[in-house]
Amino acid sequence: MKWPRFLPQDITGVRFAVNVFIASTILWYLLRDIFNADPIWAIASMISASDPHVKEAARMFRARIINVLVGCGVGLFLLVVGGSSEWKLPLALAVTVLVSTYLVRIPTMWRQAPITAAIVVASSLTEHSKRTGVAHGLHKVAEVLLGCLMGIVISYLMSRVWPLPETTKKPVA
């Protein structure tokens, strides 16, 4: 098959662009138009949990979900324990990094754990209410989880509609 001059033989990038287009359109419509919510966290999560190759998308999905749950758990724990303090944010980030690094030990997407803890704890600090902050933080975490799920689902469906040859990654010199 002859490709136009601007398209390289490897069209993985084009396929990834199509994945992102479809998934972000669905998330935008679902969250913005149906639930009247800001879809940015879901879209960002979808992009980081997506890949044109389903095996890689599944690996990223698993790592992201586990680290989101770690961050959410640590953030919620620190919100419930003790009073309201701005020191909870850096403490939550540090504790989450330690838990993610030394207990969970999934290096892929390990930065997601403290990001999620920050979402949960900062929501409480900006709302000046534990209850409102926890609800707001959990809502954001749900958006992140929805985005991850959308990323893996679209990656899987696109692999069935438009399969790409599985490639082996070449070591970087």
C-alpha cells in the first residue's frame, strides 16, 4: 500500500491520535454534557493510560490504577486523622511516595500516587472542610479512574478494528 508522502510507514502515532480523539470526545460528552463536570482530569488520565498497543496500555492501566488507589488511600487516611493543617499536603506527598516506592513497588506510573494524594488533600484544604474536601477529592479520583478505564477500553476496541503489528521495543543506546 502506498502512503502519502507526509505519512511514514509506521502509523502508530496516527493510530494513537485516533484513540485519543475518540476517547476524549466520549469523556468530554459524558462528563461535560451529561454530568456537568470538568473532564480535564479524566482526559489527562485517559491519555496516560492509553497506548496503541494493547499490552502496553494494559500495563499502564494496571500501574496507574494501583498508584491512584495508593494515593487516594493515603490522602484519605491523612485527612481523617488529625485536624486541618497545610502541613498535611507535603506530609501526604512524602508518605505516599514512600508507600508507593517501598511497599507497592510498581515503578511505572509511581508519580501518580502522590499526585492523587495531592488531589485528595488539596481539595480538603481549599474547601476548608473535611467532608466537602473528601467528597471533592473522591470525585476527582473517580474522574481519574474513569479516564484510565476509557483509555484501556478504546485501546482494546481500536486494536480489534485497526490492528497494529506488535513490535518489540529496541533498547535506547
